[in-house]
Amino acid sequence: MSAHCMVTGRKPGFGKSVSHSHKRTNRRWNPNVSRKTYYLPSEGRRVTLTVSAKGIKTVDRDGIEAVVARIRASGVKV
């Protein structure tokens, strides 16, 4: 599963880990994403979305119908 939120668009951030000796190595900060299934009443089916913690809150606030419409408008198949 790629660490990319379908609702908010959050994706991994990249940077460096700095040790005590100041040696730098590459690292990556992944967003807190999980696969969550929602029921779409208008279509009578369930959809599975990869959403971050903030994306789940967005779905709760705006409603799944509005969020799916926004995702489809951006060109992603749901």
C-alpha cells in the first residue's frame, strides 16, 4: 500500500536523520494512512479508500458522498 491519502493528498516527506556524530542518512516520514471501507447509499455499494487520520475526519465532517464526488472530479476512479 502506498503511503498516499486519497482524500487530503498527504504523501511521504523526505529528509535526513542526523546521528550524534552528525552523520546524515536519508529517511522518510510516512503519513498515518489506513484502508477504510465506506458505504455509498446513492450507489448501494461499498468503496474502499486509503485515507489518513485527517482524511477520516474530513469524511466524517463533509460526508462520504461529497468526498467521493471530489475524488472523482480529480480524475481518480473509485
